[in-house]
Amino acid sequence: MSEPNDREEISDLVVSLRGLLQRRQRAGIRVLSGPRPAEIKVAAPPEANLLQGTVDDLFADNAEALSARTLDELHAAIGDCRRCKLCSGRTHLVFGVGNPRAKLMFVGEGPGRDEDLQGEPFVGRAGQLLTDIITKGMGLKREDVYICNVVKCRPPENRNPEPDEVAACEPFLKKQIDIVRPEIIVALGKFAVQTLLQSKAPISRLRGNWSSYHGIKLMPTFHPAYLLRNPADKKLVWEDIKKVIKEMRSENA
Ligand code: SF4
């Protein structure tokens, strides 16, 4: 059981958090995930030593980024980010590239070697495949769409991003989507799909079926790097992309 002082501090914490969220909503900042203020519950009293600091401390590190209104402001706010351990091995933080008002957004996993060296997403062999999908398959230019990743810094030896790294970087991806406000997101590979859909289901089951990310149509499909290793599955991705083309045409009709 909590001591009376602990309960008071918990109550103050909830009131302070509710006020912060209400101020953010009044300022026009969309809250994309998490419970509504009225739904916040304290399930169990936290340990006394977790009650140090204020609720503003919880958001202090990301406050500037989360209040950004343009991609440039967001990029500047992320700055020389050191919020997770991936910062130690990167050459460049790979923010994203493309049309800031794009109707179509591609979200991948994280930068590889070429992307890390050049500071741009999807520029290596897998990137060339994505560029072919955009230009030859969809008849668009790379500059017409917006391209970014779940994590902005290269995982060493191209390993998978770890849960703490995804959690640290995810707010920036959500803010990018919030600013660009695309009509359609194509999520490339397991990490992008599972992060955006908050699902543990395998990509092989999710791909090809329309989902929704906060009201934005989302098409899960395989990552181009996977296709380099499994070229026979290119036809599955083409089926998924044809659904995206059809949806874009109906949006523009
Ligand atoms: S991966 Fe994201 S959270 Fe981690 S250091 Fe890079 S920008 Fe920051």
C-alpha cells in the first residue's frame, strides 16, 4: 500500500498529466496514441523512488520535436539525437526524404550502410528496387512521395532494431506522418508494419490487406531487402502495389 503522501503525489501527477495533454490539444497538437486524459488510470501505486521529478520531465526530451509544425522544424528538433544507443554507430542520422505534402508515404525499417553514409533513406540495392517500384511500377517520381524509416540511425551490422530503439524513435515517425498527412502509407517489412499497426502478427499474414493507421489507409508489404533475398515474392509485392495504385486512382477520380 502507498503512504498518504504517495497517493497525493500520484493524484498530482495525474492532474498535471491531464492538464499537459489538454494544453497540447488546445495548441492543435494531435495526440496519436495512448489513452485519452479521462481514461488515465493509475493501476497500482508505483514505488516511492519512481515518484521523483514532475510529469513535464517525462516529455521534456521530446517536447520541441512533438511541437514541430514542419518537417524542417522536426528535423532540427531531433538534432544530434542521442536518445538511444544507435547514435553511437551512425555516420548520418537519416531523417527522411521527399514531398512534404505527399499523398503516398513509404515507411521502412532503418538505414543500411549506403543510407548511413549518404544520409538518405533507400539509396542502396534495396533502395533501387523501391525506386523501380515507384517509378516503373507506379509511374511516379521519388520526389512525389515521402520516404522514411522507423529508426533514423543504422543498427550495427544491419541487425534488427531492438524494442527500446524502436520505442525511442517511434515518436519521430509518428510526428512525420502527422505533418505530411499522407492519404496512403505503404509499410515495408515487419518492423514498419508491426510498429504502425501495434501488431505482433507476421508480415506474411498482414501483407496485401488494407489496414488503417489513425484513419490513414495502410498497405503492409514485404521490404525490398527481403525481395533481394527472395525474388520469387516480387510478384506478391506487385499485387500489393497494384492495390495501392487502384486506391490512389479512386482517390483522385
Ligand atoms: S535511432 Fe532515433 S532515437 Fe535512436 S539516436 Fe537515432 S534518431 Fe535518436
